[in-house]
Amino acid sequence: MKTPYVPHLFGDEAAAKVQQRRGWLTVGVVSSIAWPPADVWLQYDGCEYLLRGAEQAGDGTTSPCISTPCGRDQIDEALSRLYRFVSVLGYFKRGYVDITGRDWAGAPTTYRDPRNTFTTALEGGRKAFSCNYLPIIEDDQVRKALAFLREGRRLRRVHEPYSFLSFFKVIESQFESKARVTWVEKNLAQLDRHAAKRVAELRAQGVDVNKHLFDSGRCAVAHASISGSIVDPDVPADRKRIAADLDIIAALAARYIEVDAGVPNEMDLYRTRDRVAPWYALMTPQAVETLKAGGLVENIDDLGKLKETVVSVRLWPDPPALQFQTMTLLPTGSSDGAVHFVALNTRNTIVLAFVMNVATGRMHTHLDESEVQGANETIEQDVEDFTRYFHSVIGNRIVELTIEGVEPVECDVIIPVNIIPRAPEEAVSQALSLFRSAKV
């Protein structure tokens, strides 16, 4: 499944990006995922989306919403695209996002309906939100499954019987009747936690769980025949039963999308995505194969275009610092499936060290071998940019390396041990004072 890089812009940069385009559809949302406090512009699957910040305005009526370009005669088409987008976004962030209402205007607006739009505010700063590598859904059956999952998750604490029905439709929409029964029976044994506990409880009572989910769940919610089983809204036992069974059907629905449909959430991708894959096309196939097998590159020419290429280094999502905009990437060694590099600024006064581990699909910063060098040529900008970089990396900022024409490659964050991280700007101020004193 495609999980491409998703460009993000925040705050004023996001506003500048959208101000020239006329015609926008804005939808209010309800969301269980943490919503950004300030506007975030992003480009996903060739389309623009502006997530409007949930930060309260002075009158307290600002609501979380999403805007997307839309002609006045294209509202249904844009709305359908927004539904698909929020299905993926909610699932990817391990929750749900759903649409409650809409407005069309010449420019992005704020959707003001605090009773029907709500979310949880994101902590961690105005640039902390990320939905990078959001999967693209090309299979229409998978799209439907995600739509039903979105409904089920939103309804779970609003109307449990209808939530059950939506989760059931995730599976029912993908199989003929016999195949569905077979799939459910096979996957009941794969559930864990609350779902597994409920399955065990029902089986201890001699209940055929597969049949129970269909008869006492799906059919009992969907139908209200005179003689058939129903979920009676006025009978507490019925409501308790469907609430307990909800754990099972919700887990089955999520399992279908994750395992059978192969749609990853952000934690799945964190564990499995090959971070350095964008650079493979720059090397010889032989070098990639050797490194993946845990070997080393003996001939530097096998690194192809990675040898002495130009790279920019930034602290995501900010633009590169002045001295990091144009750096030369130099290989310094290879071992155990990895290649060691240093990036030099144009004046050769800053060294940033990195390790590209192809065997594990990870890129790492190497602070111990990074430094400001060449004391006579060093300027204040060198000290400022390097110090901010050093202490930001210790503070878990994401470092991103970009070679022109190639998808950016991000480094894993480091986990400091036996160290108390400093505020980067405080460290910059002190480093500049020491540098100036030394120059006197």
C-alpha cells in the first residue's frame, strides 16, 4: 500500500499557501484524535487540505474543521473526497474523525457549531501535529470498510447498537455470507484483551459466538420483527448484552482493515516502514542488496549519487537553518549493513554525522561525531545553528535530510540517557556569549 510523504505547513505558512486560491468547502468535524491548535496545511493524494486549528477564539466559538479547494458546482464531489480523507486520517491516528456539517465560501472559513463539533486539543506545541505517510486507499472495498469503521467508532459512546451494526458492516461489506462466517470463525481466536475475554465468557455459556454475533447482534439491531430477537431500547439487559459484544465486533472490524486489507496506522508504520528507501535509487542495486544482507560497501563508487551529493538538513517541520541549507554529504565508512556519512556546510566549519542503516531501514543522527570546527573561520551563525541543532536533537526533534528530487528521509529520535535536556534557545544564548567572549 502506498504511504507517501505528506508535506505539512503550519500557522502563517499555511495561511499564505491558501490565500491565492478561490473557492473552498469547509466541514465541521467530531474527532477522537488530538486536533492541532493552529492551522495545518497538507497535501495528500494530490489534493490540499487545511485543518483549521481548534484553539478557542476570543468569543469561544471556533470549532475544529477542515477546508479543501472546491468550485461552487463541485460540492458533492469535494464532500465525498473529504469523507474518504477523514476515514483514513482517523484510522491512521488510531481513532476517528467524522463530518457534521459544511459551508462553502470563496476562502477557507471556520465552521461554528460548538454543539456538534468537538475534539481533544493536541499538546506539544503548535507544530506537533503530523499525519505523514498517510496511506492512500485505492481499493473501493477497503474505502467502504474504512467508512463503516469511522461510523462505528464515532457511534460507540453515542449509540452502542448502531455502533455494533456499523462495525458488523465492515466485515459484511467484504464477504459473501459463507465466506464471512468462515472468516469470523477463524479470526475470533486471534483477538485479545476485552474482546478475547468476552469470547471466552460466551463460549463458557455454550454460545456459538459466530452465530450469536449475527443473530443477537447484527439482526437484532437491524430488524424489529414481531417474533424475532431485537435489541429493545427499553430493556437494560439487551443494552448490556450489545455493549459487551461490541468489544468483539469492534476488534474484528479493526483486524480486518489492519490484517486483511493491510491498511497501516501510524504505529504500524513506525515499526515497519523503511526510512531510507528513498535513497536506494541513488545507489547501485548491488550496494543496496549487500547492505540489506548486513554487509558493507567496499567500493565507494557503489554508493552512486550519494557520494558527495548536496543535501539539506532541517528540524522538521521548520525550514533548514542558514548553514544547513546546502551541505555536502560525504561517506566515511561502512559496516554491518550501514553507511556512515558526514554533512559539511559550504565553508567546512560544521560537521553533522549520520548513520544510514540499510539493514534495519533507519537513519540515525550521530551527535558524538558532530561538531563546529575550524576555529579561525567559525562565525556566530555557525555556533547558533549547530547549538540549536544539537540541543533540539537531544530534545527529540525530528531531523530530516533532503536531496533534490528525492523524498525526504527522517532520522530516528534519540533517547537521552543520564542527561537533562536543555531548552535549545537557552543553550544558543549561552553558546553565543561564550563565542563572543573568546573572540575578544
